[in-house]
Amino acid sequence: MEGERHEDAIEKDQSEEGLIAAGHRKREPEDQSVEGARDAKEPRLQEPAVTTGGFLVADKTGDGVPAGEVPSSAGQPNASPNVPIQTGTFLSAAYSEDKGCRNTMEDVCVLSLDARQEGQSQTCRLAYFGIFDGHGGVSCASFAAQHLHARVLESGLIQKGLPASTDGKPDAKACKAAIIEGYKRTDEALLKECTAKNWQDGACAVTVWVLQELLLVANVGDAKCVLGRLPDKPTAGASDSKPKAIVLTKEHTALLERQRIEKAGGTVVNGRLAGRIQIARSFGDAAFKKLGCSSTPDVMAFPLTARDAFLLLGCDGFWGVFGAQEAVDTVHSLLSEGLGDKAITNRLLNVAVREKRCKDNCSVMIVRFGSSPGAAVQVDAR
């Protein structure tokens, strides 16, 4: 089972969970053949750099860069690990990555448990996670990874999404608008860099913000986020007690967005935008922006509940060999064995690269939700 289409899950749970999105669709299964795949070998896993706060961005080689080493232009949030966070849900996160059979690594991962910037409210909780999947190079992925969060904050994620006049509950509509505007501003700045530096590459992205108890998921392209949600009334020992996979992102391919592309003056040839690229939304890809390629993300928002166990973020390389429900089942099994976040992402990556022979760059991130600090107190990076 690939995992329930999230618009179906929304329709079922909307009155109970207050989900605030609809009209998305699940990606179809892809060809998982292994012809031409590299010989099985261990993925490139190193000891993780660890931070309990601040902003961690993987550099071009995929190595973790602690918050203090991120360039000032990255717009990193304050890195204090001891800021009090008034919230009922604890978070933990980890990611693992491997370049697969490619010559270079073009994925960039970002995670931060405390993603507030200097001077922002010390009583709100804001966490940020993302995978930026580059194609044709890593320049656009790196730029978007370093600048997107700051642009989203500048667009009012906290100021408008969590105004002081409210009861402390975020305004989902305002938050979604800030994320869309932040994506737009980031891409506008990026396109100027592309012109100045002759960058020809682009990047898909999947990003997650947790503001108080509101979960916000945004994406462009084919990177994906899947929620593992526990059943309403689990039965001990029964298969229906396992978490269900709910796809929270929409895949943006040229075929699926033909109407929008043609309205913008572009064409879809052999399933590709202008006969060249399969994706219809991305950061960068300057040569295709006037032909219908968009940087406008789909954004989903809903309040976290006790049934929401974890998120899995992955690039298309990971989801090309892992079905949504299969990945959620695997995580559930590993959690039952007592494995921690980093061990889980390592295991997922090993399966994707060694057993399933992922031919592309492969990155996967887990974000776990818990009701106690023991369930989530530390960020683990590669």
C-alpha cells in the first residue's frame, strides 16, 4: 500500500483534526528498476554534528555545518539551546544522506529545533526542517537552504501568523501566506544570482515549520513529506494499530500541471516542460521560469495531535524506491526495536541504497513528535 492520499485523509479527519488543506494528490509509483545501479556498498555515514538549537545546514559535500559556522547571509536564527519553549509537544529530528551512484551530492538538508531569530518572541515555539534536492548542480539548493527561512520570517510567519492579540494559537491562513511569499522572495533573489553567476541548475524542496502546535508543510517539485498517524482507537497487537501513511505534499510534474504551464505560455512535450525537465515547480531553473516553471509552493497546515507520531521528509531518490506506507511501517518497526532517530535514518538509507539500489542522490529526514522530553530532546545531523 503506497499510503493514503492526503486529501482523502483530510476529508475523513477534518472535523476531528482541523486540517486545513485539500486538492492535492499522491505521486504515482515510479519505475524502481536497478539497471545500471552501482554495486551495493555502505552509504557515506559519518558521526553526526549535534546541536540542541540554532540552524544546521549541510554544505556542498553534505557535511553538517554548526550554527556558528553558517555565513551571516544565511539568516540563521538565534542559536541559544536554553530558550524556554512554551508548548505541549516535544520534537526530535535526524537525517542521513548518500550520493548514490551519482558523482556529486546535490541534496542539502536543514534542521533547527529553535528557528526563531534574534529579538523574536521567547515564549513561542518555532522549529524548521527541510530537504532541498538540487538538479544540474547544487548552487540553487544551497542558496535556497540558506535563505528561505529568513525570507519566510520576513514575510510575517510569526508577526502575522502569531499576533500578540490572539490567544496564542497561530493563524493558519496568515502562516501559509507568509510561506508562499517567502518562497517567492527567495526565488526572486536566487534568479538574480543565477543571472549574475550563470547558474543553470535548480532545486526541488520540501520544508516543514512547527509554530506552537501548528504543522506547516510546503513543497515545490517532487520532494515529499509523509506523516505517520496512529489510529483513532488502536487495538493491541492488531495490524490496524500501526501508524497510517498520509502524504502531505503534492508532486508538481509537467504532465500534472500542463494546463497552468500552457496558460503561462509554455509547452509540455513528451511529459516534460519545454521537452526538457519533468518538474513544473522549483527554485532556480532560470531558463524555464518564463516558460511556466513556478516557485509557488503548495502549503498544508493543521494542528498536531497525540495521534501524529512522526514525519518523514525525503528527496525523490528516496521516495523512488520507498513507498509511503512501506517507509512508515519500517520506521514503526525500528521504533519498536528501540532505535533512536539517527539510527532510524541510517537504516532507511542503508535499505534504500544497498538493498533497493537507489540510483539517485538519497536523503531522508525524520521528525518525531512526543509528549515528554525523553521522546525528543536533541537534533541529530549527519
